[in-house]
Amino acid sequence: MVIETHDLSKRYGRVVAVEGLNLQVGEGEVFGLLGPNGSGKTTTILMLLGLTEPTSGTAQVLGHDPVREPLSVKRQVGYLPDSVGFYGEMTAWENLRYTTRLLGLPRLEAEKRIGEVLERMGLADVAQRPVATFSRGMRQRLGLAEVLLKRPKVAILDEPTLGLDPEAALEFLAMIRGLKAEGITVLLSSHLLHQVQAICDRVGLFHRGRMVLVGTVRDLAERVLGGAYRIRLRASAGASLAERLKSLEGVGALRQQDGSWYLEARRDLRPELARAVLEAGGELLELGLEEPSLDEVYARYFQEVRHAEAA
Ligand SMILES: Nc1ncnc2c1ncn2[C@@H]1O[C@H](COP(=O)(O)OP(=O)(O)OP(=O)(O)O)[C@@H](O)[C@H]1O
């Protein structure tokens, strides 16, 4: 395992920030930490980086204990904090040059790497511009460029797409996904679930300091949504279609939106649905199984927690 924790906990006085965390992230995996504000994501990240000390439990990153061997961890782990600090009056190039000095890279090697990472992040053309003139998206890309300078084995990214417009976020996510192709293990935290869904191999859902669910999005959907099949149906209206759909054995929730029907069913009802459309005198335009969405898993999970607490 590249990242492994055992009963890792952190308390700030009486506030429990992280409790009993057992996390395992394998080599080359993209793992997403999800959860509402204050659920412990950043604290987890800081403990893995050796930037804050656990109250109890242990962590290992690439076989090193971040508390006892912070430098060994730092050497191989790139970190993109939620707000990246660059010197605004300095150019992108100068900022990265500064970082390479901190890393102790010799000048020629440093210049080679700076050129490479700027190119890779699509910033080569603006390398000589002061960072103060950069948009948030450009700044984030520069942040990732800085992470890559040290050729890390692991990249830890805290809310990497926060504040980016949808297009910039998508571009940025593609860049993160690109790290995986090089074998870099990625741990990221985010609120933006549909984005996380698009790039993470597995996710862990945090709630009040505990990781309450962990797995692939499909695993989570099965556990939280009860393995429901979501089926999308588009048909030219048959007179009695709605009635027929409702009366089908195994159909749960049913809603109509933007000219499509969305059904929740206990089994794959596609053959029956196709028949129902024809029998209602309609024409079948589209029929497919929908991928479960992480937004839905998340919403449903917290709805259940609130119900359980209210009871
Ligand atoms: N330095 C600190 N001193 C005291 N309490 C803290 C400190 N850092 C975090 N906490 C508390 O620990 C809990 C977990 O915070 P953390 O920042 O890890 O959550 P998060 O999931 O990253 O939230 P967000 O999504 O808002 O970044 C919160 O209740 C927070 O108030």
C-alpha cells in the first residue's frame, strides 16, 4: 500500500477532527476523500503529510511514518493545498525556480524540469507573466506544475477544482487523471461529487471525522441506494403509458423530466418497459440503464443519517 493508516485519530481539545481512520490506497490509485465541511478531510491530509501530529494511531506513506520521517515523506509526496501561495509579482517561471531551489535541484536540471512542467500544464506561453495576473484556473495549474517539479510518487490535492469554472475544472481533472497514467498515486479531497466520480477509482465518504463508506462509486451506490436499477426511458407518448409503467411489477420511484421517464426498479426491467411502450401505442426512442450518481449516494446517505438521528 502506498498510503495506509491504522486507527488514526486527531482531536483538537474536545473537537474530534478524525476518528479511527483505516485508510488504504494502492499504487497508482486515484482516491477521493469526500464529505461535508468540517468532516475531517483536511486534517487527514495534514496528518499524512506530517504537518499535524495524530493524537493516536499510525500512518504510513510510501513506507514512512510522517511523524518520525517527515522529510522522507516530503521528498516523494507532492502537495497542492486548498489555497496555493505564489509570489504575485514574480513570474510563473521565477516562482517555480524558487521552488527548485528549495528542493535543492541543480540549475540545469531545474530549468529542464520547469520547462517540462510548464509545457505540460499548458502554461509555457505565460511563463514570463507575473502570477498576480493569472486566473484561478491558471494558478491551480501552476500549483500542479509545482507539485510535479519534484517528480513525486504520490500527489495529495486538497479541493483542487474549488473555484474553477466548469471548463477549467474539466481540464484540470484530465490533468489529474493524467498523473495516474504515469503511476502517480493521487489522493484528493473534494465537494464536487460528479467531478470526483469522473476521475476517482475509489472514494471514502467522511462524516464527523469518521470514514463511513469506502469503495468504488458502484459499491457505494449498491450499499446506499439498495442496488436499485435506474432506467431511463424516452418514448413518443402512448396514451396509457404512465399507468402501464406504474403498474409494472418491480417499479419503485417513477418521475418524468425533460421528456424522459426515470424509473427505479428492483431488477432490470428493460424488456418489460419496451413492451409496455408498444402496448400503450407509443414508440420507443431510448431505453438505457443509468450509472448511479455519487451526488445521489451522498444525498441519500446524509438523509438517512438525519432520519436516524431524528428518530
Ligand atoms: N487547527 C485546528 N484547531 C481546532 N480545530 C480544528 C483545527 N483544524 C480543524 N479543526 C476542526 O476539526 C474538524 C475537521 O476539520 P477539517 O478541516 O479536517 O475538515 P474538512 O473535512 O477538511 O472541512 P472542509 O471541507 O471545510 O475543508 C472541524 O470541526 C474543524 O473545526
